[in-house]
Amino acid sequence: MLEHEERTVEDLASVLSGWEATTTGTMYTSADRSAIRLQLRHSHLPQLADAGLIEYDSNDEAVRLESLHPQVTRVIRQSVEAERSDEAEQSDEAEQSDEPA
């Protein structure tokens, strides 16, 4: 995600609804994805663009990550790794609690 690839708002909404579905264990509907798209278009993406983190073309609904300072990139990668580690630990704990004693 930190590469300088261009994505559409639709792509981002699909990814975010997939993450939410995985996290909550529920299936997201097209209405849920539409709500996420709306939040992205009118709130999150303009704010990220104003902060200089992304380039957002609302006409084409194209989103592109701006060049980030190496320290910012490092913090993002560390956050993602920490989140993955937490998820793996929670998964291990859940598996252990399901095992018969």
C-alpha cells in the first residue's frame, strides 16, 4: 500500500469493507460498501489530501500516495507489523481456548 500506485475510491472501499468483514466476522453488503465510499469521498480522502499524504482527484475518483518522508514510512510499516502481530496473538489465544483441556 505504500507504493506509488494509483487506486480508485471503489478499490479502497472494497479493501476497507473486506478488512471490516474480517475483523468483525460479518459479511458486508453493497450498502455498507457504499457508506464507506461516501465517507472516503467526503471526509477521509479530502483530509488526507489536505495533509499532503495523498493526491486525490475527486473527478476521476483516483487516489495516489504522495512521497512520504522515510520516518513516516517506517512508522506506518511498524504500525502494520504491530497490528499483524496482535492479530496473530489473538488468533493463537482463540485456538488455545478452543482446545479441550
